[in-house]
Amino acid sequence: MREPAGEDELIEVRPAVLRAGARRLTELGHRLAYGLAGDPELTVIATGWAAAGLLAEVETAVHRRLCQIGTDVAATGRAVEQAVDGYRDADDRAERRLTR
């Protein structure tokens, strides 16, 4: 499927390639969001260190942020899939109108 990008420039839309990228994004997002789930305290316990409490807080914050990033990446993958579906549906509708 090709679509005009400018006056004389065309872009090629390849749904299979977009779907493959979307699946990779979704899988990566799930690994980021859920890969560390159930694995608290990934840092070395620093008993007696002045920074032990802060280190645990940093670990928790990083873990939380990675989970959020993973969720966002997976959502982006799903959005790309939906966009491909929408593009294909619009293309199919246009083809039906033009072949009447």
C-alpha cells in the first residue's frame, strides 16, 4: 500500500512489517513491566551502611519506573496494531468504493 507523503513523495505502508514491530514492542513492554515482578530486593542488602535505606528506596523507584515504561511500551505496540487494522480497513473501504 502506498500513500502520498508530499507533492511527489510516496511512502510505503507494509502492514506485515508494522505488525511484526508492534508484536516486538508489546513483548518487550511485557518483559520490562513484568520481568522483575516478584523479585524485590535485587540490590545487595547493605546492613549497617548509612545509605542502606536510600539504596532500597532507589531500587523501588527504579523498579516502579521500569514497570511503567514497560506498560507504556506494550500499550504503544497495541496502538500500532490498531493503527494497522484501521489503515487496512480504510484501504479496503476505498478499494470497494473504487471497484463499484
